[in-house]
Amino acid sequence: MPITHTIGHRRYQFADLRTLLAKASPLRSGDQLAGVAALDASERIAAQMALADVPLRTFLHEAVVPYESDEVTRLIFDSHDATAFAPVSHLTVGELRNWLLSDHASSATLTTVAPGLTPEMVAAVSKLCRLQDLALIASKCEVVTRFRNTLGLPQRLATRLQPNHPTDDLAGIAASLLDGLLLGSGDAVIGINPASDNVPQVVRLLQMLGEVIERYGIPTQSCVLTHVTNTLQAIERGAPVDLVFQSIGGTEATNRSFGISLALLAEAREAAVSLQRGTLFGDGQRGDHVMYFETGQGSALSANAHHGCDQQTLEARAYAVARHFKPLLVNTVVGFIGPEYLFNGKQITRAGLEDHFCGKLLGLPMGCDVCYTNHAEADGDDMDALMLMLGAAGCNFIMGVPGSDDIMLNYQSTSFHDALVLRRLLGLRAAPEFEAWQQAMGITTPGDVLRLADPLPATFASAVGSVGSP
């Protein structure tokens, strides 16, 4: 159904909700590449003003990707929680923004409302928000998950320790692993992107990480970021699988390009839960958040599976997939896909804050890989600014990469030291169980202060270092 808006003597018309969302989206190179971006700033403002007047109920009756041909759309519509939606059901998109910024939208209230919000609703409201709005609203969203520790608590910032190596050399991985642990990294997950994506190699890496975690009682979880089918085979071979990883997208065709379906993800989650490797916590509940998902704006377009939608709306739809499987971690790898989709530091910054905002509003444990590729118009200053805003916005975790330069994936991310700076500047701390373990190992003192000026805990350091030795 066409939507119109008039500014002065000029009348703008948008063919349908999908077109309106795309035209209202802040400028990014991927939408220009797809041919769905606003023609100029005037059309973008007109689209945003028209979008502000759209009732939220409209999103429950008009699909941006056809229901009949897309299982992600069916998931969104069929799982919608009408009871949770009721408190905001009378609002327009613009009124939802105002409500989210008000004191009425408390952490508890947002948790209750989250199941009633659809990805398209939160994508729409994000397009009307300034950067400070995205940060402030997200900071009120608390999403707590558990496996071997507790992530997402207030005033906590976790990190993924990412000890990648270009040849999967165990000694090289162990060196990065030790470096990260001694610098307070690794409470979200110790996650390796394997250079050789085959099942025997995946099993070997899982066994190494499992040995270190078990030997030293580290309250964290491991993950080898391989395809979900490889992880299923590793489970069949008896490998110590903690988390199941998979990249996901916001349309069925995107996920098909990744070689996955909702049914396959369900099978993988069931297999991982059955291993019961999570900690039995004091309340008698075992940590059973076993999924780790990664996303990124532009993946649908790169697979020619975008259905004429803008990339940010489709990114939000990927979060509906993630939400369905109760993940421990969701990571938007915001600048990794390249300048064809997010051209420069300004676009990467906006996208990172949008992704975090949308994920948190939908009830997801959002982290962000604050990153860029070397051919993008971005640099470390851009990443510092985004990292600080995400820290203020309550981001659950960021990456910890040696020297912030991933020597296997060849992109720039955040370092162990970056996370330490963020914690110190904003008064944040590691996950509580991990923090207690660090103190017990002599890595930190009470208050999460590193003991780098003192002799290293020699027994621990030498033992972890020996993992990669012949």
C-alpha cells in the first residue's frame, strides 16, 4: 500500500513498507549498491517523517519479505507474542522512540516488552534515532545469559579471546591464549576461527581448548567457529563442544547460502544441550545457552537474497533467528564485510550502534566486533569512538585480538588492552565468576586490577604455554 508524505510543495510517495524502510535508512554504500537507498537527503527525511507516523500494528500485517516463501518471515509472524506487545500496541514508530527514551521504559519493562517487538519494528525506530538515542535506549536493556559463567550483568563487560593463527599452529594459539588470559580477556568465550575448516582439525582445536579450560578450572566456554554441520560431526566424535557457532542472516535465501536452515540450527542446539557441559549454578539451573551467532549488515545483499530490502532491516531480521535459539552470544561483525556495504568509519559507527540497539531491544545478548578491513575508509580513531559508545550503551562483549590485528583473518579489531581501557574508563568489570578465577590465579587483585608489574603466575603461565609444545 503506497505511503505518502508532503514537505512544502513536494509530495513524496513510497510504494510499500519495504520501500519506506529502505528510503528512511541513513546512508550506506550497501543500500546504494542494491539500488534501494534514498535518492538524496530530502527524500530520506521525507521517508523518516512518514515512517514516524506508521502504526506499529502495520508491521503485523505487512511483510517486507513474503510470508509464503520465507521461513524467517514465518518465524517472525508465527512466534509474535501479542501479550508482550500490548503495552506498546497503540503507538506509532515515532511514539515508540519517544517512549523508549522516557523513564517509563525501564530495564524491567523493556525485558517484558521484548518478545512483542518484531525486527522490522525495532529497525524502523532505529532509523529515527540519533547515535545518543541508540546508546541511551540500549543501555537500559539487560540481557543475561549463562553457560559456565554469567554474562550481561550491569556494569560488566566481557571479551571474546580470539587467538587465531594462520596455520592453526597450537603453539602460536597457546601464546595468544596466554597473553589474553593474563590481560583479563576471555570471559565471553575463547573462540578460534580455524584456518583449516575440516572436522579433524576442529576436533583437535576443541580438545586443546577443552584441556586448558578443564585443567585450570577457567569459568569460560570454548568455541571453534566452524560450520554447524562440522560441529555436529565433532559432537558425534566425542569432542568437547561447548558452544555451537553459525553465521546467520535475515532471509531464508541468505541462510541457504550459508548452508543452513532453522531445522538444522534446532538440531544443533538440541545436540549441544544434550551434552550438559554447562555449569550447574546455585539456583539449580544448568547453563544451557549453547549457541553463538555472528551477523553483519550486507550478508543478504552479497548473497543476492535481500528481496529489495535495506541491509539494516535485514540485519535486524537475523536477530529473530538468533532469538529463537536462546544464544549465549550474538556478535555483529560490523565492519568485516567491507566498504562495499559500509564505506567508511561514519557508516561503520552508525551500523554498530544500530545493530547493538536492535539486538538488545529484541532481547538478545549483543556483542560487537568493533572492526574494519584495510581497504575501508576507516582507522583506529573511528574504532575507539565506536568502542566507547558501545561501552556506554551496555554492550555485552567485544573482541580481544592480540595487537588488535588478526593475522589469520587480516582485519583490524579490538585488542586486550582496548578492553582494559574501556573497563577502566567506564567502571566496568569482567564476568563475576571469571573475575574471581583471575584473583585466585594471582592474575588480578580485588577490584579487577592487573598484577602486570609483579612476577607472572609462573606455574599457570608455563603450563598453558606448554599446551602447544611437541
